[in-house]
Amino acid sequence: MSKLLESSCLHCKKRSDIFEALSDEELDRVDMCRVNMRYHAGEIIFKQGSPCYDFVCVTSGLVKLYIESENDHRLIIGFAKPIDYIFVPGAYVDKRHHFSAVACEDTTACLVEADMIQNMVKTNPNFASSFIRKISAQSIALLEQISSITHKQIPGRMADTLIYLSTKVYNSNPFTTNLIRQDLADLSGMTKESAIRVLKTFKEDDLIRIDGNQIEIINQPMLETISRNG
């Protein structure tokens, strides 16, 4: 179950860098309309199609973002980690979530009323600029993922996934992950069976080492070559 926590935006060291553009008075206003939540691993933060009232600012843990199709297929479109906020485009369009978010591990996050964020965008140009830069970076990352899934063969997609997890999500090599093989498949746009098969090939070719939940890239140049060649 989610659990309510207490803290202060003004003195918080885990807030997203976009809030650096806000004055103390503006931070106090944000503080008055936000809720700090704790989520257990596997707990849904919000569901695709549900009403959208808040922006989610992750302060600890890791959150998986994914799109669900009518036949229950999933495409993971990214992850949110400290100190990311999860941009919800539906807040500006139809007040609905267009993807789902679930905690991959025990996670804490602040839920800030969407109306407050939208008001700050209107009244604070520096905040608006930071806000738009974040949205743009997230859009570029999504376009790169779509390009990989659309134009690359299975080995190139898995190479992209492993490099992405190592350099963008965990910032470590080796890295320890709670993601299962189905998650790797959903992130790469392939079936679970294909994901297992290509990971086995990468292991046999001494490109990676897998020990339980730990994955190590041991031939980064070759993995990057596979990524480029698709």
C-alpha cells in the first residue's frame, strides 16, 4: 500500500532541477498542493486511461513507464529515477494518462497538482524554459527508441537496450537490475523468447556476462558496433 510521507519543497535536496527556477514563495505554493508518497515494488503509480490530476516527481527508487495495447502487449517507453519528473501530456489535452507507470523497486515520489505546474509555466519564463527542455529531451529519447525498434534487427535492439540501461538508467557497468526478461523484451520491442535467445548469443560471444540479477557489458565496442549496424 502507498504511504503518506512528510517533507518540505523549500529544503528538499531530491527535487527535480526544473524547480531550481522557482522562488521560495513559488516553492511554498508547490509545497501546499503536493503529496509525498511511498510505493512498494510492483505497485502501480498510475494507469493508462485513468484521470490525470498530478505530475509525479520521483525522489527515490525506479519507475517503469509503458504503453499497453488492446491485446495486452506492452512497450516500455522509458524509466523515471531520482530526480526525474514524469511528464504527462494528457494534462494539457484530455486530462487522461496515455501510458502506465509502475514502481520497479521501492520508490518515493511527490505528486504535484497539474494545475499548479501549468500555472508556473504561464507565470515563470525560466521555469517554462526548463520544463520545455525536459519535455524535449524525453521526446527525443522516445523518438530514438521508436527508430531503433522500427529500423533495427533484434540484435541491434537488444544492444541498444543494454547500453541504455547501463549508461542512462543505472549509470553503472556492471549493473544490478530487478527487470525480468519480459521487461527487456518489452523495452526492445520483441518477444520474450527472442530476448532470451539474443541474450544467450551475446553471452556465448563474450559480449556480456549475466550472474543472477547482475548484467555486465564486457565488450562495449562490439556491442556499440552491433547497435550502429542494426
